[in-house]
Amino acid sequence: MERMGEHINEQLADELAGRVTHAVRESLREEFTASMRAQRRRAILYAGAGAAALYAGAAVALAIGLVLALGMPDWGAALVVAVVLGIAAYVLRGAARPGRPPAPDAPPMPTAPPTPGA
């Protein structure tokens, strides 16, 4: 009779472990899916903000070119705006690149070999 009780306890323990494992797995799956939706939404919003900023920048560049065109030829105003934007792109690219790590400080080299007995 005692063996029968052990067998029933093992079956109950196995069934309980299976249910707990299934519940944890489902909970983790739901949490992961919700997290991925939030990340996808955030990425879409950042992309939209970037596109809007790009168009805003183009509108500002056009406005600056039109103002400059009041006092100089149209092609000259377009060239000035293009050069300014090119310089800005170069500076921003340089700022985005990681700099070289500073060289470690080394002790100064002696100018003459050491003298024996000194």
C-alpha cells in the first residue's frame, strides 16, 4: 500500500511540475511578446521623427538659399548652402566617430646611458 501512495505522489508531483512549467512558459512568452511590440512601436516613432526632422532641415536649407538668392545669383546661393551643409556633415561625422584612446604615459628616456657605480 505504501508503494501505491508513493506512486500517486510522484504522479501528482509530475503533473504539478508540468502545470507550473507550462504557466511560467506562457507568462514569459506573453511578457516577451509585449516587450517586442513596445520596442517595435518605439522604433517606428523614432523613424517618423527622423523623417520629419529631415524634411524640416531641407525646408530650412531652402529658406536660407532663398534669402541668400536675394543678394546674389541663384547658383551662388545654392553653392553657399551646399558648402555649409557639407561642412556640417563633416563635423558631425567626425564627432560621431570614436576617438583614439590616449597613448599611455611612458617615463622619459634617459639622454645618456647610466654610469656604473652611480
